[in-house]
Amino acid sequence: MTAAGIAANAQFDSGAVLGNIKDPSGATIASATVDLISVSQGTKVSHPTDSTGGYEFDSVQPGDYTISVRAQGFEVSTTDAFRVNVGARQRVDLALKLGSASDTVTVSGAATLLETDSSDRGETVQGAEAVALPLNGRSYADLAQLVPGVRRSLIATVASNPPARRFV
């Protein structure tokens, strides 16, 4: 008997940066422009906020980034550098202060490392780690067990260690 339509999870080499932009009273700002700036490359990608003050940058390559936000009637707000990892959905929410666009505010600690948008967990096993481990005869997939919280599935455990048969 074969199983048709087995679910497969795709592997991605990028992350995402998302968040909400609000004013000092907590109301959303629908007309803000959000810039995602790569620290190492100096490149900038801009997106406007949607009607709920939200923004999202998909397919962000791993690395260090800053966010800069500008809107009519508010000071420009810029975050400290934060890291985007593979598979991460990095949330960066900002509250803009009233003022002119010539004023700039730097926000420290705006990017949290805790991902509240997804329960997914990812980790990259570096080449040096894989080479240093004795994998003599084992599957490369066993490297996944190096990541905290990863366990072998019950099915895989039973398949590799079948119960002994009893003859009565």
C-alpha cells in the first residue's frame, strides 16, 4: 500500500522581517515608509506600511540589518542592528514620535530574538561541525539531533530497533 500526497517541508535559505508601525498613542500609521538596510552590504529595500500599519520583507538573506521608518509629521526612527537567521520571522515593531522629518530617533532593543509569529525552529549545522563529528556509517540526517529540542520520531525509533519476537 502506498501513501499518496505525503507532505514535504521545503528548505529555505532566507528569513523575513515584519512588524507594525504606531504613533505615540498606539494608533497604527498607514502611510509610513519602512527601509530595511543591510549593514554589511549597505543595500536598502523600502516598503510602505499597509492599512493596519504593518509591513513585511520576505526572502531576506541572513545577516545584520537595521530598520529606518519615516512618515509625514513624525521623526525618522532607526533601530540598532539586529540579526536575521535562516527561516526566522524577525519581528521589529516601532512607535514613532511626533516631530519633523529632520529629527532622528535611534531605537535600541526594538528587535527581539524571540519569534512570536511562528513556532518553527531552525538551525544551521556548520561545515566544520559536520566534518568534526564521527558519522561512520550513520545518516547525515542524524546531524539534526545536534539542535536543542530535536528528537527522533517514535516511528523512526521503532523502525530502527524493532521489538524482539516472542515465541510461545
